[in-house]
Amino acid sequence: MRVQSFEKGGAVANLPEEQFIEKLAREVELTEPMRAPSSLKARIYSALVQSQGEHGRLASLSDSKRDGHVLCVFEQLVQIAPVGEAVESLNFCRVCHARVLGEHFENPPIYWSGCPYVRFKKS
């Protein structure tokens, strides 16, 4: 069954939504893969880490480093300081200016190794 389109006056097929999406996907050719903006990646990462922290203690910086994760320069300072595991398990990105820049700019002026927000702008 065909019905009248409201936008351009052409006829469109009256298909169930799933069939329509599948038909549309078959007919569309992508020339390049789409890349998510680094600011979107940064906001998603921040929300995920914040949610993890709300549901329990984050891994300590010492545990993260032992597991092979690279720490940013600020995390390295906390990790070598004589503080307890509770302090090492805080979300230091939450108060870092790199997070703010990463969440609001597509190419933020941050360059520290180990910073996840720097990695987002490179990917």
C-alpha cells in the first residue's frame, strides 16, 4: 500500500518501521565512517566514571598502574604521595581542567600523556 508524502508530494511505501529501516540501510552508501566528536566522547567518559564512583569505590591509582594503565601527570603525583587507598580511589578527572576543556572543545589544548581526554581528541 502506498501513501502520500507530506514533505515533497511523492508517494512512499507504508512499511512497518523495522522493514523501513532495513530497506533504508540497504540503499544508503557511506563514503567514510562517521567519527564521534571528541567532546562527546569526553562527556560520555565523564558520565560513566561518575556513575561508577556513585555505585562503589573506583580502582586505586596503584591498582590501575599495576594493571598496565597509564596515569596522567596529576594522578602520578597522587599515586606517589603518602596517601591511603581511599584517596587514590577518588575521581581526580572530576576537578581537572583537562576534563572541562575536553568536554567543551573539539580540539582542546591539552597534551599530557596518560590523560583520557587527550586520547579522545586523537581518536
